[in-house]
Amino acid sequence: VQLQASGGGLVQAGGSLRLSCAASGRTFSGYYMGWFRQAPGKEREFVAAISWSGGSTYYSDSVKGRFTISRDNAKNTVALQMNSLKPEDTAVYYCAAQGILSGTLKSEYAYWGQGTQVTVSS
């Protein structure tokens, strides 16, 4: 199983980026997929999660209203649309697959992508 994240980069505050994560090796029917991030010197933290059907989504308070998670089960992909970016959003963003509970905890995910750097300049 492999998760390949892409779409990171350097953007000015107030700008937008769209992250994508493509899964290969299996499908994740019935499971949550999610995004986490890790800033330098900090622990990896939850950003967003989405259920298999897409009917349930969860966001951290820090990104709610600015980020939108989506998934395409036919293509086995999950995306994170990030708008109104702030310097504090700067981090390495990781996609995760096979979340078994609410999708909001690191411990419930079995598979992780390699991470993509997002840098927001002020």
C-alpha cells in the first residue's frame, strides 16, 4: 500500500493550495481518510477527516471554514482544498488512510503518506 501526497508549495498569506493524495495497492472501503500536519518542533496534529461515503467530515478548529476535505473513491484519492492560508498553517502535511473510528486520531490510521511541505509567507 502506498499513499502519494502532492500539491504542496510556497504561497503568500491569504492564498490557496490544493493537496492531493493518491492511494495504491488497495481501496479503503468503509474507512476514514484524513490529513494531518506537523510543524517544526511540534507534534503531528489532526487537520481533517472524511468518511467513506463523504457524508461525515471533521475539521480541527484552526482550519474550520477555510479548508475542505473531499475524496473520490473511484480514483482512490483524497484532497484538501486550503483557502485563506495563514503563516501558522506552515507545516508538512500528511495524508492517512484506514481510519477506523472518527478519523481524528493519529493512532487509528494504518497507512501514511510521505508528506508534502506547505509554506505560507506573511
